[in-house]
Amino acid sequence: MKMDGSDSAVTRSEFEELKQRVEMLERTIGSSGSRPTKTLKVPEFLIEHGYSTDADKVLLVAAYVERYNPDVALTSAEIKLIIKRAKIGCPLNISDCVQKNIRKGFMAQAEMKKGRANVFSVTCTGDAHIDGLMRKAGKETK
């Protein structure tokens, strides 16, 4: 069966297979043909939002994880590991920074635990504080 009247013959099944492959590729890269966007790295996220205290740094790292890995439950040890891997100055006492953020209403302890470790998340008040940090840094909120 000739699909376009030319000398090259394409069977209907070959045509359907090619059509499916093109559709799959379009879904993979997006119908607009744009490339997938890169994920912002932790140091970039901290610089973009600005911070002046260790408690703000811990809050921003928690917000970063929630934004880019929403299925991850976050503990103090994991916050410390993320900060060390990002090679940015690590606060001496992560747990103290988390507790300061909890007292200010910027973070909350979840009911679930990871093993024996407490799990934390950023509150709406914490998100608003982060927006304020960004405004202080002279940048628009996203």
C-alpha cells in the first residue's frame, strides 16, 4: 500500500508504528518542541532567595526539597546532608535551627517519623517568610 503515491511503499502497520513513535517523542519533549528545563541547585536556590541567618538557610533548604522533591519526608539529618553536599557552610546545630523555625511558625513537625527521627515541613507562614527574604534580596517572587 502506497501512502503518498511515491515509489516507496509504506505499509499501514509501519505508518501506524512511526506515528506512535512521533507522538511518544512529542510527549517526551513537549508539543512545543522545547527542551526540558533544568532543576535549580541548592546553592542557586539559596542565592536566589537570600538569607542572613542559619535558621533561614535551613528553612530555605527544607523549602527547596519540598519544591523539587515533594515526596521526600525531611529530617534534620537529611537537611544537614543536603547542606554538606551542596558545599555551603553548614550550621553547627541543625536541630536548633529547625526548632527556631518551628517556634516562629515557619516549619512544623509532621506526625509521621522516619525510623526514630522526626519529620519536618515548611508551613504557609514559612513560605510567606521566604517570599519576604526574596523581596529583601531585590528579586520577584515566583
